[in-house]
Amino acid sequence: MKARVHVMLKNGVLDPQGEAVRHALGALGFDGVNGVRQGKVIELDLADGTTEAQVNEMCEKLLANTVIESYTVGLG
């Protein structure tokens, strides 16, 4: 079974990487970009029977810093 975890900084948390990408896009002539938020995608190859609750526990303990990041889990 596969799981995909999307991790993003919470609203209100400064995103220096996103700001650097926005600035670089402007320098390349893409003037219509007003903001960029950068996150990460983690793909997990899981043993059959692994539950969404277990994946959420993985996120809470390691994959996401829940103080400043939010995450969503997709199984499939």
C-alpha cells in the first residue's frame, strides 16, 4: 500500500524558500506571481494492513513539525 503525505508551513509562518522562489520567478520575467508557499511530499510504501491512524502517528512524531507545519495524508 502507498501513502502520500503533503506537508506545508501553516498560514502565518514565514516561508523564506517560497519567497526566494517568488523572487527568482520575478527575475525570470514572471511578474504575475504574488506569493509562493513551498512544501514537501513524502511517499511511503507501506505493508498491507497499515492504517491511516498509524500514518498520522508517523507524521506527528517525525514527518511534520506540527508546531509550524500542517499535513494531509492520502492512501492508495
